[in-house]
Amino acid sequence: MQRTENSRRKVLLIGWDAADWKVIRPLIAAGKMPNVEKLVKSGASGPIATLHPPLSPMLWTSITTGKRPFKHGIHGFSEPTPDGRGVRPISNLSRTSKAIWNILNQNGLRSIVVGWWPSHPAEPIDGVMVSDHYHRARGPAREGWPLPAGAVHPPELAEMIASLRVHPDHLTPEQVEPFVPLAREIDQDRDKRLALLLRTLAESMSIDAAANWLLENAAWDFVAVYYDSIDHFCHGFMKYHPPRQSWVGERDFELYHNVVSMAYQLHDRMLGALLRKAGDDATVILISDHGFHPDHLRPAAIPDIPAGPAIEHSDFGILAMAGPGIAASARLDGASLLDVTPTVLTLYGLPAGADMDGKVLSTAFSKTPDIEVIPSWEEISGNDGRHPPDTRRDPVAAQEALEQMIALGYIERPDKNRETAVARTIRELRYNLAEAYQDAGRHLDAHRIFSELCAADPDEQRFAVRLFASCQALGLDNEMRRIVDDLDGRRRALFDEGVAKVEALSMKEAAAPLSEDERRELARSRELARYHPIVTDYLRARMLSTGKRHAEALAVFEQLSASLSGHPRLLLDVAGLYRQLGRREDARRVYEEVLAVDPDNADAHLGLCAVALRERRSEAAAHSALDALQRIHQSPVAHFLLGLALARMNEHERAAEAFRTAISLNPNFPQAHLRLARLLEKHFGDVGTAREHRRQAREMNRPALPGSIGLSEPRAPVSGIPVTDLPELPRVEESLVIVTGLPRAGTSMLMQMLAAGGMSVLSDARRPADEDNPRGYLEYEPVKNLMRDATCLAGAKGKAIKIVTPLLTALPPDFACRVILIEREMDEVLDSQERMLIRRGHARESTAGRRRLLSREYQRLLDAAKTRLA
């Protein structure tokens, strides 16, 4: 790419995991965070919206790629080892997109990356990378502290960087007592919380030491430094943060109430040192991936599910930018984690990728920047500093990092049965991926995964709840009813059974140790006891709302809200139903009640907007829509409602822009197309464009806009592909009709059907009919060499041909095709392949592990084919 005059700009990106303005602002007011205060006053700042699921490896990768998880490939905390026989911590080897430093590497810019998650093994960039395995201490200092292999690039700096680390054993009382003044009174053999504090403090100091040394001693254009310690301090000690909560003991509060405040102040001092070393000519960006509830929204208990501690996270982190060209004392609204990479690229005068999901934060600049876009940085060749494809990681280092995540409570300790551990890991990766699809409104993709997860493990309630949400978005009312009936029947009994067994076994355990079988039974019973019937009641109420039985749904929601002490989600449901029933005063009262509890709740602001629109109070509606957009800029519904308000205020150009933004964020939004068409025709005289928007709206499913369940996004069309994205197909006689699928999925049968229907098929009959395919295979032998030679397809237009799914990537990119993809139950495919191999004398050992490996790879091939076809 051609670099501009901005290419020698210096940018320092600092990540504070879980930092929250609700903690920072009181400390700034008290004069205790002067360096963050300096950033805020000299630059632009505001909240930044997280993504879901709010899991750190996924989020920090989205920050540095500008892409959602289903594009960048990082889906959780751990992954199977390449041989499928074990589990390892997630690595950057799983990342499928270029990070910002890879893009800068291609443009001749040097980067320093310290501690980013995940960044192990360190990538061979032009600059320095210190991986997220660098600062973890295992065991006492006297046993030595070798640096994990691959933790530093270039390797010749490894010894120097390793010497900068701080071991928890080397911390002095003077360093610890500001956090816990009564630390000397703690019996560390019984109270392990102080050990957690020591470890977290030492790790943050190690990261900081490496960053400071490199800023002084290495050439750089871009620096990214990631501190995970605020998140660790908060997970360990936020429960003791003032004011004392009713469930926190007085002695615990006395010992640990100061930890979180001092952690923030420590980070402010570390920030000050980085700012001084970076210099006044550097643009500084301080960011967190999400917040952490410090107030009455703190949960009293952590759910006993994988990644349960994430319930303590809030949806908004911090963002502050300062430096040359950045507006002073400016407020940034509507920022998302996805916006960071496009904005950094713009700082360097480089284009963003059209395949990035974020936008450039242009309002942060003192002068609106020129914004360029290219289709994708993935298509730009050149040395990007990534690992070669065949690189593998050090298993010892992987195990160390895994132990760290176990200690944090984010993942379970792998079962002694390695196959079980691998299966659980794959399950959680798929669950997280499906939740990321839901977060992006891609409910068809999410529905497919959650359906498979539910089928594989029908006793896991969270799978069913997530599947219900996608069914609701897709309008699958019968499936919603089936899910609710299943939960209401079988799982209500499981809950009662689980509670009874937990009580009985717990009483027995208090008297004497349990046997191994009894311990397993207790663990299983605790799982059953999680299936609380109240979940079923909630889903049934949502189903009643979808069926427009608003009064019945309201009665259930009101009862649930009372029993759960006015949970904000339930209050939003209640307010939405009040709106549907025309009880606008009640709806407004409840929305305001939600905002009194959580002022950053975008759904409550949108609810007030909808109420104001019904009351013809257009200006108030516009203000409420803008309040929502300040928090969640990427909400199509918020832009749509803003457009309605502006249109009524005769702000026609602004209204049209709001509708266009809603459509750009969700092309499957017929109401937005129709409203925009009306404006274009009536006020701008653009009849042609208006007609096109009406045509698009007609061809879409017509979902109900925000109904009784808060203000959810419009339903996606069942096809899953926006109608506007479908190209005009060439005629059949000008196309190659491809029948594809996995081997033994039924492709030969489909070919026979096409032939029976009169279509000409391309087959050389070199493979005769046999017991596996009595009617013949209808194959064309040259296709098997398609990877090396695609000329065999010349002259095949108007004919049907069988091509197995893995070979689809070899099709010429400009070749006119119509594709029929057939799928079959994976177990049936594998069974059929086994039988075929046996008959041909090529039987392979059939083990559960091998079947799983084949199943995963086959599914990957199918998913890749679907993506390519879409």
C-alpha cells in the first residue's frame, strides 16, 4: 500500500482489562488519577461498548483486528491441541485475521507489542513482541523462573526482557500494604486472597517494566501494551469495594476494601511513566474491553457455568484519546471495540478494510480526517510478520497459561479423561461462537450451532435458552413452544431432584467424607439444581408476548420482576408490554426506573423514545434515541427511531441519513427501506431510488418492529442471506450445475435425480456401479485432479457435475455455477464411509477419537464451503 505523510506518526495503545469510568471518575475528582485526567482534558473520551460474549481473548482480538469473533477466529480461553488429544490455552495461531501490527508491518512500520491476549508464541514482526506468557510466575522463586520458549521476539532480547520480571516472592511489605494495610494480620495459610493480590501485582509490574524498557531502547512507530491486572484485581476484590454490600462480612471489608482503588491508582502511575517515555508527539489511546460493576449492580454470586465470572462485567468500558490532531476535551459517544483498528489505521493515513466491522472515530479528530477503504487487508500480500501456517506451540508454556485461567475461574480443570476435556473445550468454543453470531444479529448461524449443542447435551439449560432467543428472532414459534414445554416438564423435575440430592449429600458430607461415587453424584446434582423453573416461566412469558397475548405475558413478567427484586431485564419486558397495551405512563415510569438503576441502559432510552413517538413528542423522542446511540452506536433500531423523530421535525436530510445508517447496519430492515423511500420520493424527488427501496422491502420478511419484549432488532429473513446481496443468476444453460457434499452424503443420488429429470450430466462411467452405489456414481474422473488442473470444466456449461466439497476451492473465481449442497447426519456419513472402506479392503481402526477428528474437519470443510457460496 502507498503510505501517506502520517505514516511516521507514533501511536501508543494501552489496554486496561475491565477498567470502568464509574471507578475512575470519583478517583479523578479526588485528585488520585492525574494522568487519566490529563488524557481526558487534552483529548477525546467516552464510554466504549463491548461485544458478547464479553470474554477477554475474543474482545482484545476484536480490538486489534476490527472484526467480530466469527471473522478473526478466537472463540474462547482454550482450544484442542493439534492432535486432538488434549487442551491448550488459546493462542494467536488460531487467529485467522491480521492484527493491526501485521498490517503496519506490511507498510514498513515497526511495532512493539507487550502482553496482548492472545499473543503467544510471539510473532516475528519487524519490532518486538513480548507474549502473554511472559509474566506468569509458577512456583516459588527459589525453584527458578525460566522464560517460556517463544515468549519474546526477537529471541536475542529474551534474556534482557526476562530479567525485568517481578516475582511475587520478591514484593516487599511496603509495596503491598497500600493495598491491604492490615496485611501482616492475615494468616496466609488459611486466607489465599493475599496470594492472589501478590501474584496480580507482580504480573502488572512485570508487564510495565518490559513496556518501559522497550519504549526507551527499541525503535517504534506503534506500541500496544496490555495490562490484565485490573480485571484480576476486580474479580478477586471488587466485592469488598465501598460501600460494603450486605453479603460481605465486616472483617473481610476491613481487610480488602482498599484493593480496587489502589489498583486503579497504580495503573495511573504506570500510565504516567508510559506517557513521559512516549513523548508529546505520540497519539495515546487508553481503552478497556468492558467495564466491571462497582456499584449496586455487583452480583452477590457467580453462576456455576463456564466463564461464569463474566457476569461481573458491565457492557461499557473506557476510551480516551489524546495527541496531535485529536480534539481537546471532546466527548466520544457511540464507540465500539470494533472501531479501534479502523481509527488507528486512519491515524497512519492507511485505509480501513471493508470487511472490518467497525468505523473510524472521526469525531475524535480536531479536523475530520480523509477516510479511505479497501476491500480487505487479508488480500494484500507482503511480509506481515505472522507465523508460518505449520508453527506449533510449546506445550509446557501452554499448560502454564491454562493453569492461570483455571485459577481465575474462567475455565474448568480438564478432566483426567482427555477426550472429555477436548469435547468440553470444543463445546464451549462453539457456544461462544454462536453467542457472537447472536450479538451480530446472525441468528440463522447461531440457531444451527445451538440446535446441535442442545441435541448433543439436552440437559444443559443455557443451550436451550440461547436457542430460544434465536428462534424468537427468526419467528420459529413452534420450536419456541417445544423448547419451553421441554424445560417446563422434564427439567422442572430435574431441578426438584437436584435440590433434594444436594441437600441430602451436603448434610452427609458435613458429618463424614463422601465416597468417590457420592462426590460425583453431588457434582451432578448441583448441575441439575441449576435448571431453575423460573427460567421456563420467563421464556413462556416471552412466547406469550410473541403471540400478542400481552396481558397474560404481563402478569407473568410482573410476578417474575417482583420475585427477582426488579431485575432490569424483566423491568424492560414489563415496560414493553405496557407500551403494547397502550399504558404509556406506566411504560415511561418503568423505563425511568431502569435508568435510575442503570443510566447506561440503551434499551431503556429506546423505550422512552418509543413512548415519546407515540405521544407525538418528537424532540423528546430524538433526544432519547441519541441517548441510546451515545451508548450503542451500532443499533439499527436506534437509528430508525431517530429517523422517525427527525422526519416529524421536518429534519428531512438528517432523517434520511438515519434511515440509511439503519439499513447499512441491518440490510434486512423493511421498515427502514419504506421510510427512506417515502422521504426520497416526497422531499427529494428521487423516485427511482425510492422505487428500489420499496422493491427490497417487499422481498423481505416483514417482522414486527420492537414489540412487547423490550426493543429487539428486526427479525432476519429465514433465508439468512440479505435479498439485496443476491446477484442475478445466469441461465442454467450458461452455468455449470455442481452437486457437492461430503463423500457418502448422497451426491450420487442427487445426480441420478437430475439425470432422471432430463438434465445432461458430465460423467465418464469409469467407476462402475457396485454394492455401495447400485445405480452408479455418475462421476467425472478428471475432477479428482481439480486442484492441479481446472481445464476439465471447459465446455461443461449446461451440465451437472459431481464435485466433493473439499474441491470447491479449486473452482475458477469467474466461473458461472449453480451449486446444490447436500448434507447428511455426520454419524451416518462416517458409518457409510467405514462400511465402504471395509468392502474395499482399506479398513482403518475405528475409535471415538478418530471419529471426532474426522467429524470436526468435515464440519470445517462444510462451513468453509457455505461461507464461500454465500
